Amino acid sequence: MSKANILALAIGRSLSPAGFKRKGASWFFASSDTISVLNLQKSNYGPQYYVNVAIWLNQLGEATFPPEHKCHIRFRWEKLIPPDEKQLAGLLDLADTTRSDSDREAEICRVIDTWVLPFFVKLRSLKQLSALFNSSEWPSGGLVVIAARELLSGQ
């Protein structure tokens, strides 16, 4: 099994039981108001990967499997994780051989189960998403398109 497949396997182990469907390097969960997207992105410069977290707002357009880069709200998963968990840098760097495949897989599952899935659960309705967006709990540093910002701010 390739190292990249280990990352995808770990992600799928956490997301599939939660109802996410995989298409390519992305996993999707659709609710009536939103589509939650988690995307595994390979670096162009080496054996590093990134995990992108995105939200599609159904009120702003129809989609079944929206590409992460076209979603209305986008973050890297690091934005969802507290600063004291930042030892994650090597987790998605396949050149880092200090972790065994099983340790890497277990840690990815732990991060998704502890930080990413709870975030996605808060975003299943527009009302929940708007409340979170307008609170101090909203992660900083993400991209929110203007139409989404206006919708969530009630403007």
C-alpha cells in the first residue's frame, strides 16, 4: 500500500462511519443546507499533503460534489486545531519517517474525530453555521466568499 493510500485510508476510517461519501481525494457530507467537504491535497513540491476543510452553501448554488476550491468557505484543518496540537506538521509529511504508518493513521483518525467532525456537525444547518460564523469560536484565517459572508451575517 502506498503512503498516500495510508492517509486516505485513515481519513476514510473516520469519515465513512459518519456518513461521508468519497469521490477522488475528497469526502462529502450533504445536509439540506450545506455540503461538508474534506479534501486531501498533495503538495507540488514534495511528499507532503494538506487537509482542506470546506463548506458549500446550498442557498448559493446547487452542487452534489463541489470541488473544495470552489466551496464558499475554506480552511486548512490546522485552523480547527488548538495551537498546543501543532505537532501535526509531520503528520502529513510522508518524508517524515519518525512515525510508523500505524501511528500516523491513528493520529489522523484522532484529529478528525476530535476536531474536524465536531466542526462539521456544527455546520449542518444554515442557522447553526450562521451562529458559529458570528461567534468568537469561528476559526480565523479561512476564506469566506463575499456572498457567504453576507448570507451568514444576515446582510
